[in-house]
Amino acid sequence: MSVADRLLEAWYRGHPALALLRPLECLYRRVVQGKRARFLAGEGDIYRAPVPVLVVGNITVGGTGKTPLILFLIEHCRARGLKVGVVSRGYGATPPSLPWRVHAEQSAAQAGDEPLLIVQRTGVPLMIDPDRSRAVRALLDEETLDLILCDDGLQHYRLARDLELVLIDAARGLGNRRCLPAGPLREPSERLREVDAVLFNGAEVDRADGFAFRLQPTALVNVASGERVGIEHFPAGQAVHAVAGIGNPQRFFNTLEALNWRPVPHPFADHAQYDVAQLSFEPSLPLLMTEKDAVKCRAFAAADWWYLAVDAVPTPAFVDWLDKALARLIPGS
């Protein structure tokens, strides 16, 4: 287990040694609360786009299902006749320059795995730049849009926003509810009172403090050929090597078990880069990975490598809330 994995386990399961990090946590809290206060006061270089900006983010370290929800929002807004664009930090990307427009034929190393996945799945106009404000400006210079979706920009206070959606893993919650480095929180938990909506990934029903959504497996897709088959392609009891380089690999392994398969888990760091040697496992079994991993493996994938396509399925109550919010922000939509 890596140091990062041990720290995550301590944050979510508890460990007395974390008390030693309390002084650093206090310093961290003061810094992030100061940034938030300056933003609310309108201080500093804050860019307000000429179109509404919807931020999808989290206050915890680790995966919460942002990319599937972004995909849902793109398709839902398009169905309402809206022209949507996306901006992203592009974590791990190495583009020739910034801001950088992501296209489907680019490599994950150049564009970043999550931005490339989003563009390959939807064809949406997408710009990457750690400076989200600069990314929005660049995207609007190239496209006429009705709405900007900002992927994981909740703490990027140089960009004004019209809606904030925060995602939380329903199983892990807020861990020990402490801020970095003593806990998994990027901002104090009180921040949740100020956002527009909270969504709990994996919750069965809506809660008093937020909406529920789940990730629904929809198909198996061959990484090398792109062939798409039904979930029933693998029978119950099928053993597979399961690869997950995401923020919470265990969620992926749990999904495979819920489909009555027998995964041999191979967790990797979030945004991990792969080669053939890393993914050569014994015994010989089909290899099943996430879509985020697949965008980095197509060039060298074997014939029995597959990824599990999943869709975010929010509750009707959230969809109704979203539609009302969009109608308020974009009259006539």
C-alpha cells in the first residue's frame, strides 16, 4: 500500500497519529477561508463570464464521480437546446501551450485522461488550463455558447460562478471531517451550506441534505476495437483482472462484484499512466478497466481488454431542480 493509500485510509477510517497534523490543518483552514472571504468580498482578479458558469466540484480528496455527472449534464443541457462548453484543469496533461483545446484524436498524455474521455464521448468544446478563467475566455473566443461547465473548479476563486454542485461519495462521506492534511477536506464542511446543490454518489434515495445519484453500468466496450456489447457478455461468476486508476478504485471493484463477476483487483494511482508490462497479469483472464483508464491504453490494448461504460443517473428531483435552475439562468431554455 502506497503512502497516499495509507493516508486516505487513515482519513476515512481514523488513526490517532492524525492528531499530530492538527497545527498544519489550522494553518490550511486559515488560508482557504481567507481565499473564500476575499472572493465573497469581490477582491482580487475575478473573471465573470458573459454566459452562466456551472461548477461541478467536491470538498473531499478522491473520486466522487464528477466525470460521469459532467457527461450527464452535457447531454441533458443539449436536450434542452443549449450550446454547452467545458473547461477543466487538465490534470496530468502536457499540452504544447495553454490554454489548450482538446480534440478526440489527441493523446491522453497531451490532453489529460478525463478531458479526452469527455471529448471522445460527447464531442463537446473543451478547453484545459489550470487557470479556469483563462480557459473560459479562450473557449468563448472560439465558440458561441449558452453555458460553461467547469470540471472540478470549486476552489478556483478567480472564476465567478452561477451554480455550484458538490459531489460526495455516499459510502465514505466526509471521512473524519477534518481539512488537509489531517483529513480529506479541501474546505471546511461548513462550505456545503453555501453551495447550490449537493449530490451523493451511491445513495439510494434523496436525503435532507442533498440529492442521490448512482453510476449505472451500461455496456462493455472493447478497448482495442471499440466493439460495444451488453453487460451479459460476461456471465455470472466470470473472473477478470480489474484495473482502476481513479480516485476511489474500490468503488469500481465493488461495481464489478455487484454484477456477479469475480474481479482480481489491481488498483493504481489516480491518473496513472500505463504500459503493456504494467498490465500483464497472471493467470490469463479478460482485463476490465474504467473508461478513464481505457483512453490511455487504446494504442497497445490486447484483444481481451474491455472497459465498463457507466452513466450517471440522478433522481427525478435533481433533474427537476436543475431544469428550474437552468430556466432561471437562461430564460427560454
